[in-house]
Amino acid sequence: MEGEGGVERSNHEAPNPTSPTSHTAPTQFQHDFKLQIEEGANMSNHVYKTTEVVGSSQESVEDAVKRAVARTGKTVRNMRWLEVKEIRGHIDNQELAHWQVTVKIGFTIED
């Protein structure tokens, strides 16, 4: 079976983890998007509290994450990092209707 880029792969080989339809996408996504919101923040000297929210988007997983962060930012201050916990898709009429992404957001506690 010919895979992406003309490379041969067997039926038992895992699909490309960066593919949005791949069953391994959450692991790659967690790796790629487990990032700090504030660039250059030193995480070692802080105490964090976390909250989990679910963002949704008809466009993409990344857009769902951005929506979750933007909406959370309206009521939570000092957000510093995020971790994608789960990715789901809602199916309607045999087609993908929208993405749902559970995001754990860490924020520093004010003194």
C-alpha cells in the first residue's frame, strides 16, 4: 500500500500522526501544542492552578484550542501553559460536523 510521499507502508503500519484524521493525532497534537502561552516564562518558580475546558470548532482542532484559550482568558488571569487532554469529533449525517478538544490550562496564583 502506498502511503504519503509515495512511501510504501503495510496495512498494519500506523498512519501519519500529524494527519487530523489519524487515530494517533492526539498524541502528536499534545506533543506539538503543549506549550507556554507566555513566551519565555520560567515555570520552575511558580505555583499553578489548572482548569479544564472544552473548545469546539467546525474548522479544525487548532481552532478549537484557540477558542478554548480565548474564552477562558476572559475570566482567568495569568494563564501560562496548556495541555491537550482529549480530541473528539462530532459526526452528523455521516460527516464530521465539528471538533471538540478538552484543554487543561495552567495559570499562576496571584499573591
